[in-house]
Amino acid sequence: MATLDAPNLSAKHLRAVVALARFGSFIAAASYLRVSQPGLSRIVQQTETLLGVKLFARGTRSVSPTDAGREFIPAAERLLGELAQQLQKVRNLDGQLRGQIIVSSLMSISHHVLPAALVEFRKQHPKIHIQIREGLGSSVQEDVRSGLADFGIGNALGLNEEIIAEWIMPEPCYVVLPKAHRLRKLSSLGIKDIADEPMISMPADSGLRRTIDVFANKRGVVLDHSIITNQFGSLFDFVASGLGISIVPAAALPPKDEYPIMVKPLRPAITRRIGILRLAERSLSPASEAFLAIFRPKFFAAARDPRRSGTISRAASPQTR
């Protein structure tokens, strides 16, 4: 039997149409859906293109359904309701989340904090498949912008309008020294204290490296990046071997006694702002929310308590600033 091909509509299209009909305003509907106004407009236009009809008449201050819209909107509401019911039935079969999440993360965060969160998440949700993509800040943003990643963990600054950052938290950086280094007795270090030291550094195109160089240059210091690596494991090996020192974010610091290194606060501090990045027009899935519920407190602890990572003294702890 011959059948008509159904348009390739998603729940995203249906939710956009229903919300716009309910509020009669792109601004109000976009706020309700937590998407940008241009993003909502694109989704509605995509829906109309797929259906081959205009669903809304646009006015200067409001929109109203066309005849075709008045026919389609109740069907969209019914489909969304049935989908929600079926999803709940499936999830209630054994009470376990299923599916896949793709996480794009800065390499510094995926070095220790992300694996610790994954271990706990796997115990609680063994039927969720997880893919981790590690990269520089620009690649994390591109993974999110393209829709490849469900969400990103990266720098919350310099985002375009398609990406929003949630749960933004400051993360300080610390100086890492070999245990026998001449500066080991100082409780904290200024950027001029390390001006002549050979540095073990991330590549020049990394956000961390740019942040450090701008910070130093504003204070009249040009750092000597003598060894470049894109792996934090190698970076700590090189520092422990006495090849140089480094500046690293708190979450990248290794557990205490893993390397023969010392960790010192930097005064004034270099701080970057880390957030959960997602598309403005895409809400987080239940699986993503479940993972972030585990990740957030672990990142918070890592950013706030670097004493777990080295021989930094209580008196020099950032908690006593």
C-alpha cells in the first residue's frame, strides 16, 4: 500500500510550535524554552518548510496561528503528550536511564576530575553509554555549536549567541615546581618571581596559554616557554624531572604524592571561568543532568581545595585568602 512520506519533524519542532502558539510572542516563547529568539525563529521556519505551510502570521508585536496552524497545533500537543507518556513507561521498566551522552571537555578537566565523575556515574547508571571528546577551548565550543556534543565543559567567556553557559565557576591557577626548586620555601609566588624560569607549557593556541601570556605581559613579563606539550601527564613528568616549572588550573592538579612536585598559589591569581556549555535551543537530557549532578561537586572541590594535589601548606591555601 502506498503511503505519504511524513515530514522529518522532531520533538524540538513540536515544542517550538506549541510554545509560540501558547504565548503568542517569540520573546516570551523563547524565554520559556530557554532558547535564543533567533534560534526559536529558525526552528519555527524549519517546521513550516517541512510541512509546506505557514503556521503563524507574524505581526509587529505578536504572532497568531493561521488556519493551517490551528489545525496542526492540537496535533502537535497530542504528539508531545503521547511521547512523554511513552518515555515515562520505558524509563519505569527497570528504573534505569538508558541512551548515550557525548561530552566535550577541556583537557585540563578531563585529566582527573572528569574520570572521577565517570566512575561514580557508571556505578549509578550502567546502561548509559558515554563518549568523551577532549580538546582545546575552541574545539569544545565547536563540538557544542555543531550539535555533536550534548554539552561541553569549557571556558565560559567569548561564546557566540548560539551557545549559553550555565553553572559558571571561577577556577584559579597554581604554580607547579620540582620539589627541590629554589623557590620552594616561598608560601606564594608572583609572576615576576618566575620570569626567568624555563616553563613547561600548553600550546600557544590553547585558551589557558593565552590567558597566562596576557596576564604576564600586562605585568611586563615575557615567559620562557621552553617545552611545549598538549598532555598534562607529560607536563607533570617534565616538571618532576626538573626541566622547568608550570602554571596549571586547579582541576588539572594531580593527587597528592603522585609526582614529586610542589604546588604554590600565584599572587595575584590567574583565574579562568569554567561553565557547562550547551546550545541555546537544546535543553539538557535527563542523562546529561544526572551526570552533571555528579560532576559539579567534584569540580567544585578540585577548584577550591588544591591541597589534595600537592604539598601546598594550610597557611597558603586559597581558602584562607
